[in-house]
Amino acid sequence: MEEVLLTIITVPEIEASLVDWLLTRDDITGFSSAAISGHGTQHAHLSTSEQVSGRQNQIEVQIQASRAVAEALLQALKRDFEGTDIHFWMSPLLAAGHLD
């Protein structure tokens, strides 16, 4: 089974809804989230203050899962969060575990 790290980037306005949605999923055992700053050249979605500061407040969620579960999560996200401009990427995990 191929393990991946699914990273989801979204705006703070939908963080609570996304976290609640993820907590209802039976196919994942947990996830991490953090406030981050997004930087880029696309300014259409930025407020005036974000354009001046050169950064956008965002939320990053990371989920370690099998590739099949991650792909199912993406399909469900597309259905349940349509129009929210969620950005994602999926990366293969070379190793993961606990240091005992």
C-alpha cells in the first residue's frame, strides 16, 4: 500500500468547516493543521492589506494516508467544498512512523 502526504491549503474562513468535515471521516485517523502565509503572483483573491504585505493568511492541513484514501478524500472535497478554491498536492512518503 502506497502511503502519501496530502496537503490542503485553504483560507481561514473555511477552516472550522473543513476541520469538522475531516473529523467526521472514518477513513483517516488524524491530521495536522497550521496557520501559514501564502505568497505568489496571483493577486485577484487578495485583500488590499494582503496585497500591500505580500502575503495571504492561509490554513494548511496535512493528512498521512494510503493513496486510495487520499484520492477518495479529494473527490469528496471537490463535492462538498465546491467553489472554495482549495489548493492541494499529494506527495509520496518514503518513510513514516514513530520513534519509540
